Amino acid sequence: MSSPSQSATAQTLLNSPHLSSGIRKATFRLMPMLIILYFVAFLDRTNVGFAEEALAVDRGISAGAYALGAGIFFIGYALFEIPSNLLLTKFGARFWLARIAISWGIVASLFAFVNGEPMFILLRFLLGVTEAGLFPGVIMFLAEWFPNKRRVQMFALFYLAQPFSQMLGAPLSGGLISFGDTFTPWAGWQVMFFVEGMMAVVAGIAAFFFLVDSPQKAKFLNDDEKAAMKAVMDHEDAVKQEDGPRGIGPALVNWKVWYFTAIYFCLQIAVYGTTFYLPQQVATLIGQEVGWQVGLVSAIPWAVGLFACYYVGKHAHTVRRRRKWGSLFFLITGIAILVSAWAGATGQGLIGIVAITVAVASFLSAGPITWSFPTSFLVGAAAATGIGLINSLGNLGGFVAPIMRTAVNEAVPTESGAWGVVSLGVFAFAGAVLMWTTRFFRAKADALLDDDAPQARD
């Protein structure tokens, strides 16, 4: 437990007006660029859902090859996640995040030239390799800039890129397909892949000029703001050193790291099991082919999720709220996924869209809360390793989800594929149980910075 003097010191640092002004400046300077990076990253990960049918017709890519390609992204992602994170600590976030965006943008644009199943699967693997390190790199970057009390809010702002990418990206992808088919000599899906890949390249170049590695290097902060931000982060890091693993090896075998890996795995099963098939599921529910109309309807869940994620990030500033709200959002996600499966099986289009919307809003809100826990006890090389491990292995849920959904549908075939959807909900319920059990964990940094929360138990 933290001592009263430690808590008093933390609160004095957190109440500094120079800290508040520094955080405000950093938020307006850094967060838009980070949101743009993740916007195009998430867009390039998931736009394959808009090309599923066209790839089958034009390039002969089967449902099994599509599922393997959709999921193998996460194998490459997992293999290179920790090395990428360690390289980020060596080269700095500014250079490394820009390099990641440019590399994956080039690979993403090459999907316009897919000529068969082997190339499709290879490019999906390379997309994972080149994007590896972006998400955990940003999580580390934000943990270096913002104290724990404000970190969930920053994570939530970063997470807004997901609903933005789908709310704006869904009609963008559908519109590019329609535009390409109508006004260019190329197939619409080729235009979509090339244009959206080049967006990442441009974003990467911009990131090199807009991001700053640390508060001490930020020209937009004055000396008092730099000193205030350094003091509160140094104080928090000192507590983390007492509470968490030190170094690469201890982080790899730390039980808490593996516990939060399991929670994140459950979350990603729900996220990608829904996202990869959302355009096709919406098309079935509204009785339309994938295109502009499906893109607009597919944007609805993400628009609602945007507001939910922002609200949760702004108000989930105590340990108690993070635990209770996180557990509740996992539970709601599971229930909503089951309802969407029932709606698809019974032809209840409106109920299906509402259920998908609730599921998306819930798992988006659970994400920032989930990341608040490991960043409360990981620091330095242990943070690079632990955060990389949680994200890389947790993201294997994106590999498992489409394959599991396809396998269940083949084992228990139905016209709507309801049982494949049901299988995703099971993992959301498991995530709810795991999140609630964090009430038995002890994290000194949380206890220090959440003065209105009770001390956690061992």
C-alpha cells in the first residue's frame, strides 16, 4: 500500500496548474496525429471485409483462404511486436512510429495487385509485420507523457480512431469501390486498397514532423510545464519500480502480464470477429450488396461507439470505476453478440443492427480501461516487453476469431451462420469474469493517483 505522505505528494503534483496546462497543450498537439495514425492503421487492417466477395469472384480466393489471410495478419504482428517496441525505445517514438506507418502503407497499397490466394495470404502476413509496434508503441508513448489519473482519457481519445476509421472509413471504402467500378479502368476494390494504403504513407511522413519523443524535448511547453510533467511522471515511475517487474526477462514471466494478455485476447476475439464480417453481416440484415448503402449503415455502430468511448475515457478515473465498468462492458458485449446472432437467424434486421451497435460501443469502451491496468505497474524495458507481449498475443484473438467463426459455421451449418457468431460471445463473457477478478490485485500507482478509490487488496 502507499503511505499517506506518498499520496499527499502525488496529489500535490497532480494539482499543479503547470501540469494541467502542459497536459492540455500535449493533448492538442499529439493526440490528433496519433488518432490519424491509428485511423489509417485500423482502416487498412479491416478494409479487406469490403473486398471479400470481389476477391472471391475476381481472384478466386475461397472463404477458407480469406479467413486465413484475415487472421494471419496477427501472426506477423505477434512475431515482431516486442522487437519493434524495443527498437522504439532505441530510436524514439517520433522516428519509429513514422517508419511503421510508411512501411505498412506501402504493403497495404500492394493489395491492389493481388492475383491469387498465395499473394493475398503473404501480403496479409507482411501487413502484420510492418504494422507491428504501432499500437503498443503509442500506449508506451502516452504512458511516458500522461500520468495514470489522465491516462485512460488519453487512451480513449486514441481509441476514437477505431470508430472514426469505421464511421468514416466504411462509407469511404464503399464509396471508393463504387467510384472505381464506375469511373476507372480498374476494379473498385483495387482502387480502395491503393488509395487507403497511400493514406498511411502520407500520415507516416506527417507524424515525423508532428510527434515529439518526450516532454523535455517539446518546444511547445514552457520550462515550468516541463518540470511539472517530469516531476509527476518520475514520482509515478518510482512507485512502478517497487510494484512491477524490472527488465525484459521478469516482464516475460510476470503473471500479471499474462493475466492481462488473456483479458486482451478475449476482447480482440469480440472486436475482430465482429469487424472482419461487419459489412457482410450488415448486407445480409438489410438485404443489399456491399457498397455505398452498406457502408453507411456499417458506420452507425461506430458513430455510437465514438461517443461511448469518449464518455468512458473522461470519467473512468478511479480504480473502482475502471474495474466495474470494464467488467460490465465485457458482459454487455457478449449479450449483444448473442442477440445479433439470433437476429440474423430470424431475419430481424433492425434488432440485429441495434445489437451490433451495442456490441461495438461496449468493446470500444472496454479497450482503454483494459490498458489502464498494465500501464499502472510496467515501466522502462519491462513496459516495452510487457505491453508488447500483451498486445501481440492478445491480438492473436484477431487470428483465432475468423478461423473459429468459419470452423463453427462449417461444423454447425446454418443459413445465417449464427453459431459462428455465438462462439465470439463466449469469450466476451470470459473477459468479464477476468476483469472483475482484478479486484483482488494490488497496484501501488493506481492507489497513489486515485485518491478517492479504496486500497486494492493482494
